Amino acid sequence: MEKTDRIKEWLLDILTAVVAGAIVGSAYHLFQNSNGFAPGGVGGLATITYHFFGDKISWSVLMIAFNLPIFILVSRYVNRKLGVILSIYILVQSFIPDIYNFMGIKAYSLQNNAEDFNIVFACVITGVISGFGFSMMLRRFGASGGTYGISALIKKARPEINIAYVSFIMDSCVVLIAFFVYGMKITPPVCTLMNLFIANIIVDNGLSGVKNGYKFEIVTSEPEKLAEELMMRLKHGVTEIRVHGMYSDTDKHMLVCIINKRQIGEMMKIIKSHPGTFASFQKVNEVFGNFKRNVK
């Protein structure tokens, strides 16, 4: 890779980390920190600690204190560039509340006299906004916070350990601790669980990609006629594969075609108009390149 390309890649990485950090930090400040529930992972532990000590120490300082040492270790023992990017991400995320306070932008909370305040709404919007920021980091770097750093360090030291349990254990600890720290009430842990659930849904949808589609595999004895109809009506290319039916002991043809979701109904109509045709389809999370037929 040339030097210019490396610089562009670094700039794009930094920009992604800054934007994602600003998004997550905004969600935490505007809808979460002042409403008595916490996010998951290391950030959740920092938020709970902030609530426990009250105004004696700032949330920004705690977020940096909890996360930055982990990312420094990631930079030292796992991946230097990733550690630097995650450090930038957490620094931006941590100082966003200070920026909002300086600008006089108040959080959505009962103590700020929000007329339409609803803690369920606060949980939902926190999960949606922060989940979008998490998905940006995960799609670009495969990591989105301190929990990943701990998992990566454990994997480095003990490769045989299943690190999938790390995130589960940390999130479970946050939910449990939230129950005691927030006055032994059921609302804080329930809000924390709701926030985690919604954020994970947003992350899953973000990682599945916006350019998704559906792949049809169609077994037919008249491939030319069916392929031509598919290309003319759906405007997508078709790939033909020769197959052999073991039950009938006959040679057949399988057509593979990837279409958009809105075209499923039209595809079904075309398939049903060709008797003796068998088809199955599955969702494709991400489509790369030009899968549309070039129409002159």
C-alpha cells in the first residue's frame, strides 16, 4: 500500500472513531446518564460508579479511567493501530457530555423538567443511537469498547478460552450491580436490559448491511426461457449451473439469481408460471459489486 493510501486509510479510521464516539457519547449524555440506568460492559461499570459517587467525580473521567488502560494494553499486546483508534473513540465519547454542558444543552430527564419525560423512551432512544455508533465501529474495526479489549487480551493470554462468555458475564454483572447501586429497585436493571437488547438489535441490523438481498436457487428443465424472463422482468443477472437430480436420475439446470426484497413477489409469480420448477431462497446479508443486469 502506498503512503498516500495509508494516510487516507488512517484519516478515514480516525474520522469513523470520532463520529462513532460522538454518537455514543451523545446518547449517553442526553438520554442515559441522568435517568438512572447504565449501558453494558466497561462503560456500564463506569456509569454505575459515577452514580455511586454522585457529583464528586465526573462521568468523563471515569469513562477514561475504566477504558483507556485497557486500550493501551490492546495497543501494546494485541494490535497497535486498533488500540490507538479505540483510545480516540473513547476520548471523544467521554468528552461529549462536557461539550454539551458548555453549550448549555440539557439532557432529557425528569430533573430537567422534560414535560414529556418517559424513562422507557429514554431506554429505547439510548439503545437505538448508541447501537448505531457501535455498529459503525464494529463494521470498520471489529471492536466497539472496553469489553472487546478485555476479550482480546484474554484471548492473547489464553487462546483456549471461549471469549464469547466475557461479554455475557460483564453485561450480567452490570445488570446485577445496577440493582443494588440504584436503590435496589427493579426499574434500573430492567432499563439496562432493555437498553442492551435494543442496542444489540441495532448492531445486528447494522452489521447485516444495507445492501442486502435474497438469493434464489431455481432448478428447472427449461433454463433459457426462465432465465430470459427473469432478466427481462427483474433486471438482474442469472447464473446457470448444471446439476443432476438423484431421485429422478436426470440432468437438470439450476439458475441462481439475487434480487431485492421488494421483488420477491414478482419472482414467485415467474416461478409459478413455469410448471415443474423447484426453487428455494435465502437472505443475503451483504451484496458487493453490481448484481444488476446492464440494460442497454
